[in-house]
Amino acid sequence: MKLAFLKTGNEKGVNRHILSLLDYFRSKGVEVREFELDHEDVQRTINDILEFSPTFSMDINSTGMIVGQQEQNKVPMCDAFGFVHVSIFTDDPLLYFPILLEIRHANNFLPVVCDLKYADSLKLLGINKGLFYITPFLDQKSMKHPSGDKDIQTVFVGPVVDPQIIARQVVDTLPQYAVPLFFEVGEFMFRNPEVPVFVASEYILSMFQQSFQEQIDEWRREKPEEYLRFLNDVSIYATFRKRWYILSFLEGINLKILGDFQGELMEGHELIDADSHEDFLEVFDRSYMAVLSFPFNMPSGIGFTPLEVGFMGCAPVIDYRMTLPGFLTPGSECITYLPLDRADIEEKLLYYLEHLDEALSIGQSLRDKVLEKFSPEDRGEFLLGVFEQILNQASKNT
């Protein structure tokens, strides 16, 4: 079995953990070769891949998918040359709609999602064929060992942007008639944090007059890419609306903000510079607690960041949703809050600020859980089994 991994520069940050799957495949006898996708000379990359003659190719978030032109049709390279292309989605496929729209009819495309709800995004984009799911995991080799020295009580993990900044940027790009829909859907998602954007948009749209609904239907029918970009912009707006709201009622509490910040800093809050992912890990290592707010492009899973927080022995303070207990146990492996309940998060933070030993214990419990349950070996074994099933089925059909 041969596997070609297409590197696009997208393998940084949390995506670097996916590279540990390549090490696992190599340990099981798979011949793995990595290819840098040169967008200025794609043909050279194609030639190199064809010379290697892979059984499978792989990338992260479909960024390495190569599409050619055959007469009037777009043809993915995997279909043209008869190998299976595997994309592992660490992020919402909706964010990558341009390439996914081009390959929605591909026969040899195999999506692997790290959040079950990403299947709905793929379906929205016209990709209705089989997919597989793996939970997030950590490559311990890419993590630093925690020192155990804590000098930061609470850090808020960004990025954080004043939602009005996002709104001004988006409104300038939208048709004027779509602006009210943008704000109504964004506010509905803010008030209902577990509702995905395409569900929220359909529900809110149904509340408008028939003539407005017809106008929006015509817009998304004639310019589907504009509408998909609109959905992504609403999700981004709602994410920062929620984060800004949480920070607003933590004003006055000594809080460090980690990551990009745009807006007016509130009383008691201080920015921590982080130029690299290693900087983030160092701050997690120094912190008793890290306040996290799930982005809307992570609708039901746990993501990679809470696992990194826990690996460093830091207790994640995380917004509760119904799927969370399937990954972490609230109260012993994480601290949860209700994102719209001001009293809840204030009480939780104040309690653990007075009982830092309990926060430290939660961070250690999560670290133990991550080391035991969130390693790449199980995921690699599962995917290798999938690959072998595909090859076995193909041999029976020939």
C-alpha cells in the first residue's frame, strides 16, 4: 500500500497532530511519501505523484485536492488516475466550499471528519457519499512536557474580535437586502449556541415576508458561492459575538487574553503575545485555568485545543453543550459554564479562583485522560482498516 500526503502549508497549529498518522502508517508497513504542493507548478507535483503511483492520497481539509479540466468538466486527479483521495477535516468543510463544490461528484473522494456535524456541511455542498469519523487526538511528540510551574490564574483563549468590526467588514460585501438576514441569523445563533448556521438561516428566513424569501432564494440560486460565504461570515460573527459577550461580564476580573485581539480592552484584562503555537502551549503550562468558547464551525465535537490545554495540566473552562460529556466529564475533567448565563460563569470562575488546588486537580485529571484516550494509534488503526477494506472490495470487483 502506498500513500501520498499532500502538504500545502496547512499542517501547522492543531493540524500538525494529523501528521502523526503518517508515522503510524509507516510503522505498519505503508509506503508513505510527502509532496509539497507547488501552486505555481502544479504539473510538477502531479508528475511526481504519478511517478510514485499511490494507492491513496491524503490531505487536511481538502487543501491538497488537485482538479483538472477534461473537455467541459472538472475532474479530480484521484478520479482521473484511479486512486482514493482522503481528506481529514479538522475544520468545518463549509469553510472550504470552493474546492468542494468542484469535486462534489468525485467517485474516489473519501472525507474523514473530526466532528460528526461536518457531515451536514458536506451534504449541503452536495457530497452525499460515505464518510468516516474520527475523534480528535494529540501527537505527543509535537507537545512540550508540562513544567508544573503555574503563575497565571486564568487565561482566555482567543482569537477575540469586537463583533462590530466583523459586522462592518461583512456588511460592505453583502447585497443591501441581505443585511437584515445577516444580523437576524447571527443573533439567533448567539442566543441558541447549538444551532448550526444553515439550520438557523432557514428558520429565520421562514419568518420573513414571502417576497423577501423569494429574493434570497434567487440570490443563492444565481450566486451560490456568495451565499455560502454569507453562511461562513454569519458563523464567524456569532462566534465573536459570544466571546465578546463573555468577556464583557468578566470585566474587572484579572484575566489574561491569549491570541489575536481586536477591539477595546476591558478593565482588568491584559493581552499576552503569542507568535507561535509553542507560545500557546507555554501559556497553558503556566495557567491554572483556560476559558474556552467553542466556535460555531465546531458544532458538536471537542476539537483539538481543549485537549492541548489538558495535556499541559491546565483546566479548561468550557461552554457546556449536550455532546460534551461524551468526551470529557464535567466537574472532574473540565469546568463547564452556560454561555448565556452571566451568573453561572462568574460563580464558577470566582469559586475556582479561590480553590486553585481543585482547578489544578481537574487539569491533571484531563491530562491523564488525554494520555490514555486521545492518541493517534487508535485513529490510525481504524483508518488503516478502512483502507484495507477499500482495497479488498476493489480486488473483488476486478
